[in-house]
Amino acid sequence: MSTADLECVDLTKQFGNFTAVDDVSFTVPAGSFFSILGPSGCGKTTIMRMIAGFLEPTSGDILIRGRSVLDVAPNKRPVNMVFQHLALFPMMNIEGNIGYGLRRRGLAKPEIARKVDEALERIGLPGIGKRKVDELSGGQKQRVAIARCMVMEPEVLLLDEPLGALDLKLREHMKIELKTLQAAFDTTFIYITHDQSEALVMSDQIAVMNEGRFEQVGTGRELYYRPETAFVAGFVGEANRWRGRVTRAEAGELQLATEAGLTFAGTDHGRGLAVGDQAEIFVRPEAIRIAHAEGDVAHLENRMTGRVTSLLFNGAASRAMLRPETGGDEIEVTLPQSGEFADLGRDDTVHIGWEGAQANAFSAGGS
Amino acid sequence: MQAGAKLGFILLISPLVLWLGLLIVIPHVDMFLVSIRERIGVGQYQTSFANYMAFFGEPLYIITFIRTAMMSILATVITLLIGFPVAFYIAKIAKGRLQSALFLLCLVPFWVSELVRTFGWMILLRETGLISKFLQWSGLADQPVEMLYNDVAIMIGLVYTSMLFMVVPLITTMESLDDSVIEAGYDLGGNGASVLREIIIPHAMPGIVSGSIVVFMLSLGNYLTPTMLGGKDSLWFTELIYSQFIVRFNWELGAAFGFMLLFLSSVIVWGTLKLTGQTLKSTMG
Amino acid sequence: MTTKKTRAALFLSAASFAALGLAGAASADTLRLLTWGGYAPEDVVAMFEEETGHSVEVTLSNNEEMIAKLRATAGGGFDLAQPSQDRIAGPQEEFGIYKPMDLSMLDESQFIASMLEATKANTTVGGDIYGVPHVWGTSALVVNTAAAPMVKDYTDLCSPDVAGKVTYRLKRPTLIGFAYAMGLDPFAAYGDEAAYQEILDAVEAKLIECKAGVKTYWSGGDELLNLMRSGETVASMAWDTGGWKLNAENADITTVAPAAGALGWIDTFVLPAKGQADQAAYDWINFVMKPEVAAMITDAVGNFTASAGADELVNDELKARFQNTFPPEAVDNIKWYPPVPAGLEVLEGATLDRVQAAG
């Protein structure tokens, strides 16, 4: 069993009265891709800046390979950072950028040149060393920014939403490339983002963060299918959501009445909701079956009939918005890819249904 | 359509052309004509370069010019050394209201005229002035200390007068430097000195160059500060020009001096740019 | 189409310029006066405007700047100027910036006759008279008699007793004053460039020798007053009024007539060549030469005027100070500046430059 590359223990950061990071602990195993996912302002950048050394924690400890780095200055930490806007040095060429850290370490010139060439080779951009920063495309800059850190052979590489500035197509491409680079360099990556698809695609482990705390740490699959909190259920992936009250509870099987007067079957996955509790219910659009004939959904515990109010075509992820006959909010439903509903039009009436096990209920706190 | 565009172009360009033509080109041409006129008798003149020869023939004039240029260069360097940290603090460290307040503080001295500012320094520096009184009161000096009427006083005045013109371009260029670039410099193992040398100064170079040119030219062309603070040894080239024009009624020599100042200062600026590997183009855009 | 519009615009602007010019000519009762500080006190201006209906715009200046300003516009921009009488003939010959004075427009009986005749003689060029006298005074010594009682002549400013506590201007009066104190006669050598150069060389050597003991060369009246008032200097060569003004604050400081003679100047009235309000200018001269008005100006500026009978109306304190500085024999000893021949300033300028550069 190898020691973890990075361990944060009871990490807290306060700015005046405001607690940006509230008692966060986590461990990142060596060589893994760890993401911190959360909305802007949740404190994820603060954690990253504490790890990099630009901020000092109010309390708690940060350990890299088992050693506390709290009293190590940022320029001495075995940690490097890829900044949100990359922060390449515009006053130097590519060689100068990648060789900067090595020069600071006092390596000999030929060795620096060799390492820079090697790094350029690794990122698939050999021979661009003499170019200027602004002559590169967005994706090339991205790779140079990573290479600039990787020549330092850091124990942990921090990435602060590095794909934010790229256009969608390139972002999709870079997601895969980042994962490949991480495998190639075999270094621990800590990646922060507010974009769940970046986190889900690349990460071995994801921490979902909200208001300074970690809501849940797990694999993408766990977060998506077994969210532990209402925040995670709402933040990761799409979900239809209702508020209601528990009317019957039997071994995790719940009966809920929504504020609009609907009755749902649901499940609490061991969170122990009791009769009378206020609850939030999340149902993923793809968990809902859609049918032309009412009989096709008859076997499902929750059923509804609705009118299509709009169709959101998005290739494989096309959806329909339905207004239930019984009233209440619109429901988002993923259309099956069989082509069966290719001719669905507005105002068509369809039948939908889902299993009680797919309706994830969380205590909504208070009453 | 095309004619309309042409008219629009003429209308847009004409203020610039008028300004350049009426206020810069024509007076300079006229000055040049005056400078190549030699007085040979009462109201009689002939064309010659005698006035330029007079400049090179009289060591006093050349010495005065060299002294003026050296002092101006020194003033520029001191202004840069003081202005750089000030600008860095305002642009990168101070935030919000403090930032605007500090910036305003740099501007405040320019709300009063240069004459009043110079008088302010005279009040502070003179033998019976505030600083001298304070030194005596605190026991650091046992007799009045004269700090006025010497080159140090000129230097103080020049640096003070020029500070804003150095700080503003520096703040502008440094504000455009992303904080994360500085952080990246530290993150990759740099310390304060190397980040300053490799990242902040190269980035601020256009501001340094344009600020230095402005301060150098302002110092070279300053008249009030050297004459008022400088005392009996204050030789300043603009003083020579003034006295030729006004006191000696010798417009011809004064005009020649004016052109020598224009020419030599341009040579110095050009030479410094060459020496430091900068170009005017990279500075301006 | 375009050219037509342009022409129309040009015509319009030309017309409006012409209109402005006409308007300027029509309101020629504005007197643009180029003078020294104190020569046109506000109360005098107000009285004049009340009495004549003219309005007065005052621009303050000094000899050199007056001439430079008029030279730049070939005598335009002002309707009446007040350079010293020795600085009229030379610039007039060289630059033609003044126009002859019509003496029939003036009430000559208001002037002290001897001063009027002397000024007329000194400002005659080509048979025309260009100037009449207004205010006169001297360059003398302003001394703190308690701290520097030994300063009696210009060259005493070089005495080791007052080293470091002396100030004077680096201007032509200093050259002339030192020359007289050294037993030379610069005014007599005005016509002979070689002889004058010899005098200048001797004075140059003396001034360079004295330079170490000079605190600073003053350049403005306020600067001198501050230096003397604060005690930073105890002896100076300056205008007589400076010493009298300080005498009112500190009885130790006063103006001392130098043994070699104070240098007397007379500031005049002259008409710039392109003046547009001659009538207003003559009205102004006649007005300020009235004894009671002249006395007001003397009270304001500290110097006496060429107005006959004004002296009696001046306040007694000032008269006492004057008599204290200038007993009758000292008045007789005043060296009056003769007209400066054109080109002499260049020689003096070179001398002054060398003094400034020395040390």
C-alpha cells in the first residue's frame, strides 16, 4: 500500500467572517485523477490555492507524500499549477516558458534544452520552441501550459478550470487529451471545475463541493447513480425535481405526496426518511419511460399522462418537455434512440412512467 | 458613396493636420529660418550657420547641455526607481478604494501650478525652512541646514514633478499583467527577484520606456525647477534659451539652441532605445 | 457639390473673422496696458474707468519680457507699454516696435520738467520722441544694518564678513554697479565696445571671485524679500523699494545708497507700433500723472513718479525712508542709465554666462 500523494486534513479557510472552506478532509491516491466539482464560489479555488501555497489555511494540514507542506513556500512545493487562463509568460517564447522552472532550479543549459525538447515531443508539438505564445492555438497553449509544469516533475499537478477558455469542440477534445497526458506522465492530477461533464469524463474520483464543504466523494458513476445529498442529485446530471411530504415509509420504500397533489412512489436509499418528513424527489430524464399506449407503462409504479410542450433535439440526447394532465411543473424526458418517437410533435399526448427505485428522495430539512 | 467617405476622411483628419501644421510644423520651420540668420548690423541679417557654430564654439554651451542631459537622465532613473514600486503597489497590491485613493494621491500635486509646487519645496528646503527647523529641534543639527540652491534640490524638484508621468504608464502596463502570470512565476520555482527580472520588468517594458521618454523630455525642457531650486550654479539649457530670447534679444542664437536641444535629445532617446534593444513601435503598440 | 459647400464654408468663416476684426476696432476704448507690478493699482484703474469710460486690461511684465512680447508681434497686442528709458532707443532702431509720441496730446505741465526733458532726449530716434517718464527709482543696496554694518558699497558684498549671507541678481545692473564700485565708468564706455569689454572683463573676474560667498542669485522680488526677511541673507543688491518695504517690518533692514552711487532708472510710457487705442493711452498718461493719482501709485509701489507736486502728497513714512537712504548728496550721486546701444546686451550676456558657469 503506497502512501497517498496528497492528503488534506480538516482544512478550513476563513476570510473575515466568511468561511470559504469548512473542515474539508480528503485523500488522493498516487497517480489518480481527482476532481473537485462545484458551482462558482463554492470554495474549490480556495482549496487549490492553499495546496499551491498562495493561501495559508486557517486551520488543518496539507500533506504531500505524507509530509506537511504548510511551512513550505509556493516556489518550493513539489506542486505545480495550470492556471485558469494558463498564465503562459507572454514575454518569453515557448522554450523560455517550458524551461523557466528548470532555469530556476539552476540546471545546465544543455540539460534544460534536452528536457524542453522532450516535453515538446511528449505533448506532440516538437519544434515549436522558438515560437511566440500568441502564435499558438488555444489547444496548443493548453498543452504547453501542462508541459511547463510537467518538466518540473511535480508530485501533484493542480489544474484550475484550464478548459474554461476553450470553445466547445476543442474542450471535448482536450478532455480526452488531458486524460491521456495524465496517463503518459503518470502524475497525480487535481482538477477543479464547475463543468460536471469534464469531471465525469476524466476523473477517477470526484469530490462535489458546495458552500465550503464536500457533499460527496466518489467515482462519477457513484455520484450519478447514488447521490448522497439533494445537492449532488441536483448538481450532477439532469433531474426532474419535486417537493413533497412522506405519507408512507416501509423499509426505504416511500409514498410521497407532492405540493401539487401528485402521489409518487420513491426510495430513500437508507437515508431513513419517516412519515411526515418534507422531502425532495429527483428523477433523471433517462429513467422515465415514454410510450404512446398507456399499457406500455402500466407495469411502472409512477405513471402520468402529459402533453408535449416542446421538443429539445440534441442528437442522441434529445428530450421532450411534457406538461402533466394532473397539473404541476413540466417534466423532462429523454427520448429513446430507437427512432420510435422521431415523429413526436408538439401537443401530442403521451404516457410516461418510472420505477419507484428511480425516484430518489432526500430529506428537505425542516418541515 | 465613395465621395462621402472621402469627405468624412478629410473632416476626420483635418483637426490633426491643422494641429500638427499650425502648432508644430509651421513654428518649427519659422524657428529654423530664424536660427540660420546671422545679425551683421542694426536690422541687417544674412543667412549662415554662425549660430550653430557659436553653440559648438563655446564650451559653456556644450557643458551646459551635457550637464542638463546628465541630470535629466539621472532624474529619469531615480523617478523610475521610485515610481516602479509605487506603480506596482497601486496596480497589483492595493485593491478597490485604496487603489483609487492612492492613484488620486499621485494626481493631487498637479492640481496646483508648477510654480506653487516649486515654492512648496523652497519652503521645505530653505535654511529657515521646515526640514531645517525640524532637524535643529530634534537635535540632529546644531545650526541651520541649507538644502536649497544645489543640484540635490534640483533633483528632488525634477523627480517630484515627473513622478506622475512615470507612474501612470507603469500602472497601465502593470495592470494588464495577469496576477496569475506572477503566481505562475512563483509556482514554477521563481523567487521575488527572478519574477521581477524575468516577468514583471519585461512585461512593464513598454511602460518603462514611454514613461522614461516622457520624464527625460520633461526634465530636459523644465525651466522653473532648475532656476528656482538650483541657485547660483544652476546651469540648465532651457535657461540659456530663455536668456537668449528674452534677456539678450538674440532670437537667432536662441532658435539655434532650441534646435540643438530638439536634435540632441532625440539622439539621446534614439540611442537609449537602441542600447536597451527597444523600439518605439513595440513601446507604442 | 463638395467644392461649392467648402467654398461657402470658407466664405462664412472669412466673413465672421472680418466681423470680429471690425468689432475689435469699434471697441478701441479698451486700453491694453503692458506694465510692471504695482504701476496700475486696482483703485487707480477703477477711478480711471469711472472717469473716462475706457476699460483697462493690465498685463504685468518686466523690461526684457516687454520687449520680447512686442518684438514677437512687431509691436502689436498692447496699446501702452512701460519699459525703462534706456531700453527704448536700441530696440526701436533694431526692431521698430514703438511709434512716436504725439506730445500735444499730453499735459506736459504735469511732469517734472528736468525728468521729462532727460527722458525725451534719451528716447529720441530719428528726430521722433518715443517716451515720457513715469516712475523712477534706483538699484541700491538692501542691508540688514545690525548684521552687516560694513556694507557700504557694491563690492562690500564680497567681504568675508558677510560670506554666505549675500545675494544679488546675475543681471546687467550688477555688472554696472560693481564696475562703478571698482572705480570704472561703464556708462562712459557705452559707445566704445573694446573699452566696455575691458570693463566687463574686470567685473567678471571680481564677480567670479565673489561667487563663493553668494548664497544664491535672486531672480524675483519676492524671493529677495524672503531671503532678507528670514535672515538667510543680510546684504544684497536690489531695488530701493525692497529695502523700504522690509524697513516697515524690521527697522534694522533698509536701503543703503552705495558709495559709488545708486543706479537710477526711469520707467516710461511708450506706444507700441500697432497699438489700437492711442486716445485711451494718452488719457491714461494724463490721468496717472495727476499729483493725487501719482501719489497713490507711489504709495502702492514705493517708488516716486515724474509727476510734479506729487511728492508732497505721498505719505510721510515713505518720504522719511527715502530721505534716510538718499540725503541730497546721495541723490546727486545717482548714476542714471543712458540708452543702451544695440548689441551691448550680447557682450554683457557672455560675461554673465561665464560668471554663472564659473566655480
